[in-house]
Amino acid sequence: MSFLFIFVTDFLKKTMLRIIKYIFFSFSLTILLNSCKDSKEYRIDPAFTDYLQRFENEAANRGHNFNPHSTGLIIEFASLSNSTAGLTNYETPIRIEIDQTYWNDIAGSAGADMMKEELIFHELGHGLLGRSHLNTTLSNGDWKSIMCGGTKVGDRAWNINYRGVRRKYYVDELFDENTTAPEVASLTLAVDSTGFTQKSLLTFSGTGDTGNFLNKNSSQLGVSLENGRLMLQNKTSNPLFILTALSTPISINSDFSYELGFYYPTTNNATNQYGLIFGHINSSSSGLSDSIEYFSINNNQKMYMGNNEYYSYFTELTESSIVLGTMNKLKVQKIGTFLYYFINNSYCYMNEINASADINQVGFSVPELSTIYIDNFKVSQRTASAVNQQKINQNQFLDIRIQQVNKSFQHILKNK
Ligand SMILES: [Zn+2]
């Protein structure tokens, strides 16, 4: 009996010990596993450290004190699906993923630094400022915030003109949603259009008023004069850039204006863009490696502006001043360091000019497999006095170059 008692007691003791050991082991394991997932982990891929530092500086300038080094933050490359450029995971710590392909794709373009900053600031807006998407617009159609993203609005591209004077506004708005709209967002700007003198003009009133365009009939381009307008038929499956040299380049330091009327019949693809192009083209180059500014519209009443060295257009705007089934006059006016865009004499938009060399070529783009009509090709320059006026001479339009372009400089921007 006493033997049995001793045996049972011993058995219970051993079992209890096993249970205690097991509990202790499990507890230790839990501690070990938890310590692997450091809630204050700080791991930033070197590609992003500069942009994070800029964010911290901008925050500090506005009285915010973030110290992700001690509170934890992860920004890493990932392979994101569904056309996503960046993704913020609300974990502890916040974990931001940036699509490696997108990051590499934009790297080689002009303006890549601002595009990268805008993407990282957007994600940090989610992760550190707790902001969600905001897809409203300013009065000129610009996105109101760099927090635009998520569910598309009217299928509008996410392109945001995060450059120049707009950058300060967008950073202010990121930290304070109640920031006043910038002056550039106004549609009632007083644009001083006085003092511009005609420098070159073609009205296509007769064969002697067509520059050298009629001689450019070729297998890729049909050219003819029709009812006082020049008809151009692009027979290729790529857009054409048609540029003509100015006999005297326009100094980049001067104010100038370039305008042209376009009629693009609605039987064409409504998403095809057509419009003004201009820039400094080196005579030895094939053309497209040079910096070319563009201002284009389509028959969906959209307007685009940009430079072919950039990854994509600066932004996409809806413009009711575009009238279908008739001529639309596009005009761009360079005043100081800004370009002012007009459609049918209505002021639409302004932004910094990208070109830094004298403008020696102006022209227009013709969409692929399309016929377009142009009229009133006019270049003007602001002159200090009448003495500087140049005689209008159609011989100024002798040197014409025609270039097939692909649309790779107008990429679709990924969501964020
Ligand atoms: Zn977002």
C-alpha cells in the first residue's frame, strides 16, 4: 500500500515536472519568436534613404518630429502587381513596399528625382501622417494632393505636376490638408500678352503660303492644300513629329508665342493626341534625343503638356474649351520661365518651361494612321521696339524634318 502510494506520488511529481518544463519551453520559444519580429525594426533600402531624410526635414520645418530610426520603419523593394508603384502595409512597424520595376523604369528619365520623391512622400503620407487618398482637384484641374491614388476618377491618369513652384504647395498640403491653393492654380491669372510681334506666319491661303510643306509628300506622309488649310495624312502606324527650322532661333531668354489651328475629324481615335511641339534640335541629331516640349489635346477633350525627355506628361486635364468637329487653336506663350497654355484663346494652364537652349524648331504632331488639317501657323516674339520686328517670310519654313516617334515618352503611371 505504502509502496503504491510512493509510486503514484513519484509518477505525479514527474508528470508535473514535465508539464512545468513544457510550459517553460513554450514560454521561452514565444519570447524567442517575438524577439525575431522587432516592432521597432528600422530597415530602409539605401535607394530610399535620401528621400526619407527629405521627408524628415520637411516634417521638421513644419513642427513635426518623426524619428523612425527609434520608432521603427521598413521601406523595401518588392514586386507589386496590379500596376502598383508603392504600397504601405499598416504593420508594426509601418512597412512600405516600392515596385522595383517601376523605380528602375523611371530612373533614366528627366524629372525622375521628383517622381521618386513624390512616390516616397505619398507612401509616408499614409504610413507616418495617417493620410488616406484624396482625389479632388484644384480649380485649374491639377490634382489637389500628392495623396491622389486608389480608385480611379473618370479614368484620369495619376500624373501629377510635382515640379517647380508646385512642389512647395504639394509638400505643404501633405502636412496640412487645409493649405491654400497656390497662385498657379488660378484660371484668372493676368497673363500679359502685350508687345508680341509676329515673326513667322503661314495662313495656307494659296500654294505660295505653305512654306515648304507641299514638297514633303512621301510614302509616309500625304500633304495637300485643301480650302485654305494644309491637310496632312500620316500613313504610318506611329505618331509623326513634324518640325520646321526657324531662320533665326528664338532666344530662350526672350518671351515668345507659338500658335496653330488643328482640325482632327472625329472619325479618328478619340484618344489620339495632336498638338504643338517645339525645342532646340541639334542639326546633326536625328531629332528625338533632343529636348522637345509638347502641348497636345485629343478628341476626348483632354489636354496634356510635357517634354519628351520625361517619363510621361506632367498631368492630364479635361478642357471644355476643346470643340469637336472644327478647328481648335492651340497657343503656348513663354513668358519669363513659364509656359502659358491657351485653347481657342481661353487660358488653361501654366508651368515651368523645361527647355534651356534657344528654340530653333517649331512644329506639330500628327497621330498615327490619321488625317489632320492645320491652319494659321504663327510664331511671335515680344520685342522691345518696332525696330526689332522681322519681316515675315515663308522661306523661314524651308527646312522641315519629319520623324516617326513611339509613344514611350507617354507612359501610363502606376497607382500608389
Ligand atoms: Zn496611396
